[in-house]
Amino acid sequence: MRSLKALALMFAVNLLFVVTLSAALAIFHVRMHLVGFALLFGFGGAFLSLFLSKWLVKRMFHMVQVHQGDTGVNGQVWQLAAETAQKAQLPMPEIWIYADDRPNAFATGATRHSAMIAVSTGLLNLLDAGTLRSVLGHEMGHIANGDMLSTTLLMGLMNSYVIWMGNLAGRYLGNNVLTQLVITIAFEIGLSFLALIPITAYSRHREYGADAFSARLWGKESMINALRRLESAPVEVNPRKDALATAYIHGPMGGLFATHPNMEKRIAAIRAL
């Protein structure tokens, strides 16, 4: 139900966006094809990133997939993930491990049936079986809530806004092709930073839903203990440089560009369930 509400809200926002832009362009006698251009490339780029996300992260991090029947740590991770997926009544996602001292995990993929979860070696070294299971539950919460798709829609909306405003500024402020290009690029770079504000705000909001999903699966205290352990580990993630910043379970905590809420707020929200 939360996933449907999120999708309905994003659809309404996108529809309002298109209608508003169309009205504004009509009022100011701007050629309508600029809206189509912005929407095509804005949403096209966002959805292309979503569908390529699994392929890209596997190559970025040189991951190793774990399978049923593996031994040692890999077998334990697979078993914990299988138990979590079964309890959550979700299709079993692909499970991957990548070498990184920073303790983190993230989920990606276009649909529930094509999702993957990746965990770092730093996370495996930090957590015991109970808290690791809660982290896997958190990531499956993102899958169950449709967070990857709703985030993609928001990114498409922001991309379209940036492209439209940048090109509009270039057309009205530039005197020739060169100045139009320079102004367009300058505006798009500046607006891209502003666009991160609603994107990271939504990222913070969806963390609460994923925390709650895991807490209902494996208990509040287990999820809280996992967050406490993550809080003790240093994490260096810059959402303006790291394309996966909004996907991690643990990220920077302060400012408008924070991808995750303050840890105490997350814990308080879990206790209030």
C-alpha cells in the first residue's frame, strides 16, 4: 500500500509538473518542444540509470555473488537473506559481496523480481548474524516499498526541471550559440545542486520506512543494535560525488544534502512503532 501511495504521489507530481510547464510556455509563447526535450532526456536518463544499475555496480565494485550451498561466510549471508525474503514474502534477490572496509549495504534493481542486495566486507566484519539479518531486512524493505522506482521518478522529475530551466535561461540570456551554451551549462550545474535537496530529502524519508519494515520482521531491538554499530563506524559518503549515496543503509548525517536521517531520529522512530 505504501508503494502504491508513493507511486500515485509521484505520478501526480509529474503530471502537475508537465501541466504547469505547458501552461507557462504557452503564456510566454515559448516553443512547446522544449518541454518534450526536457522530459525525454530527464526521465530517459533516470530510467536508463535504473535499468543499468545492477550491471554498473557489479563492475564498479568487482562483486562476488553468493549462492545457496556456499560455505563459510558466503553461505551464512545467503541463508540469512533467504530467511528474510521468505519471512517478508518477497522473491529472493541476488546477493553480492564486495570488498570495502566501510560497513555498508544497498539494494538496487528495477523490480522486485530483478532486485539485488550488496553488502560490504566491512559490514560483515562489523555485525553478527542477528544484526546482519536486520540490515538485510532493511534492504528488502526498500525493495518491498518500491523505493528504487519512486526515487527514479523523482530523479527524472528533477532532471527534467534542470534541463528545462537551463535551456530556457540559455535561450533568453544568450546572444549567440556560444553564450547560450555557456549559460545553459552553468545554469544546469547550479540547478543540479539544488535538485539534490528534494532527492536527498526523499532518501531520508524512505529510510524510516525501510527501518520499520526490518523492525517488524526481526524486532525493534535488533534493528536498533545494527544502527548503533553502524553509528560507531566512520562513513565517508558525499552525495554529490557518489551516485549510490541515497542507496546505502548508512550515510552522511548532516545538512540539506544528507542522504540519511540522524541516527537518533531513526532509533526513536523505530521505538515509536
